[in-house]
Amino acid sequence: MEHISEELFSAAVAVAGGLGVSGLVRAWIRHRTRLQLERERSVRTAARAAGLARLARRQGTVRIDEQDQDGHRVVELRGPSRTAAEDPA
């Protein structure tokens, strides 16, 4: 009978250890996924800002209709306006 209880105890320890290790692996994967998503979001934001700055330099008005996970927005950019001093005579 004592032999069975030792086997049962070591099986319980193995199961508990396996669950602990699997929990650590899942937490590590979740952490790495979150870091990757933040990195991608940061790169997308930088690219969007650079594109908007390039559009803002254009003459006239540019209307941008954006929709993403943050919501829906419409942005209107007015480029540099020509002044009387810049107009060729």
C-alpha cells in the first residue's frame, strides 16, 4: 500500500510541476506577443506620422478618412497657402 501512495505522490508532483511549467511558458508567449504588437504599433505610428507630414507639405487640402481598432476619424490637412509675395508676377 505504501508503494502505491509513493507512486501517487510522485505522479501528483509531476502533474503539478508540468502545470507550473506550462503556465510559465504561456505567460512568456503572451509577454512576447504583447511586446511584438507594441513594436509593430510603434512602427505603424511612426510611418503614419511621416506620411502625414509629407501630405501636409502639399498645396491645397488633403482629407484622410481613417478607421482602425481605435475608432474612426476624418482628418483634414491644409497645406501651406501661397502668399502674395510667393506668387509669380
